[in-house]
Amino acid sequence: MRLAKLISIALIFTGVLAASVSAQTLKLRAKVNATSDVVTFDDFFEGTGASGSTAFFRAPRAGRTGAVRVSRLIAAVERLGYSWFPPSGLRSIRVSREMATVEVDQIADLIRRELAGAIPDTQEPDDLDITLPVRLRTIRIADTTSAQIVINQLDLTPRTRSFRAAMSFGEGENQVQRIIEGRYAVRRRVPVPIAAIPRNQIITYEDLIWVRLADTAIGNAVTRAEDLIGKSARRTLSEGRPVLAVDLEAPRIVLRNQLVTVMYRVPGMTLTARGRALRDAAAGESVSVLNLSSNRTIVATAIGPGQVSVTNASEGLLVASVK
């Protein structure tokens, strides 16, 4: 009998101590903000432990604020075996449901990940450029700890490089549905000048750097380094910009007004004369040369820096006549 009485006293003491500890560890949050469709124990209090996820009340709609009477909150706390003593004079507690924003870049990133691998020549999201309408703005949804953005359907039109995505933002009754349309482009590696290349400069490997550009921006640009190296810039080439084939030419080995050596070869003999080039010429190109001795103009072929050759017999005779 005495043992039973002691056990009873111990249980009562333990219950009082537990209630006291619960009352001390529960601390009302300065601001109650719901992050889902329900307001939980943990939304109201700090120190809720394993019971924190227990739903207490329905949350307000996204972007709105509601109020919970203190008497209802006390009852909900007690149902979990806790005790809470509100501050004197507190009659209700404001509960808010804030809004979160989904930025346009987030939408583009999700579509890029979805398309990667589904479009030829793409493996990774970085292989694609996504262009969304300028009018598209941020989308506001209920602020949740795990706001979901989902592509429910994605349709492609390869001919126009366009897409149409049916998307949902958020969850529950606050979910937002949107149709997002835009265009895509495949990004490719192309060689571009690492710095501006002046006109007539011969391009070397050190003049180039590889970058990834949308194929719509590449157009008819040169995409292989070997097609650039050794060529001469026909005009100044801009830093970081793709180079068009029309901007290149074979290097000029003979320049206009340059003094050149005119050569005429016959079996066992080479005749030479001095002349002045009347225009620029690349290797293998024809060029008019003024013979300085005879003051006659001949047509020769550029064969090396400052050197031209004549193969026509009549032109060769003009060279021979000045020896």
C-alpha cells in the first residue's frame, strides 16, 4: 500500500515537472508565418521538438493575414500534452502567409534542363540558350519551404526553334498555372579573336580563344580554327565576335607600290629584273608590275614576299631585254 502511494506521488511529480518543462521550453515566435496550407505547432512556437510538424489550423490564403484566438491555441497545445501561458492581455495572434517570387531566370533554367538531351547536339543545360518573352515578369506564389515549379507539358516546334510549356507554380489551392512560350538556340564552340585584330594582320593560334555562342548568333561565321589561322584580316576584327569568311583573305605577299624582283625561268637559266607592284597580291595571284628599266607593264604571278614570276614567253622577253 505504501509502495503504491509512493509510485502515485512520483507520477504526479513527474507530470507536474513535465508540464513545467513544456511551459518553459515553448516560446511564442515573434512572427507567425505559415509556409504551407496549414499552420503547424512549430510555426507558432520555438522548442516544439518532434511534435513541431503537427497541423493546428488552416493557413490564410497566400499574401493574406489571419488571426487565431489565444483560447483556441491553448487548447491545441494542451491536446499535445504541452502547457503554455500567454502574456497578459493577449487575445489573438496574427498569422501571415507571405508570397514568394519565381524569377524569369529560374523559369529559363528549368526549361533549359528539361530540353537538354532532347534536342540534337545538346547534352547539358549549358548547351542551350533560352529566350523568353520580354513581357514575362516574376510570378508570385505562396511562400513555402519547398515551393514546387513543375513543367506539366513541353511542346517543341523545331522549324521555328520555339517551345510552349504548360507550367504550375506552388501547390495546393494557391497553385498558379501558366503557359510559357519562347525560343531556344543550340550553343556551339567557335573561335573568336581574343583581342582586336588589325586589318592585314596574319592570324595565329595565339590570336584566338574558344567561346560558346548560340548558333543563331554564329550564322555564317567561321567555326574551325584551321580556317582562320594563316589568313589575313581584310578589315579590323572585333574582340570576342565571330569572324565571317568574307572578312578573311590570303596573306598579301606583294603590296601595292612595293619594289619587287621579277623572275623569268628558262631551262638552265633564271633572268631577273626590278619592278614596282601596281596592286596587292596573295601567293598565286596575278599582279601587274611596272618594269623599272623598260617602263613597260607586265603581268606576273606573286610567288613569295616581294617576288613575282613570269611564265609567258612575251613577258619573259621584256625581262630579258633589260639584262
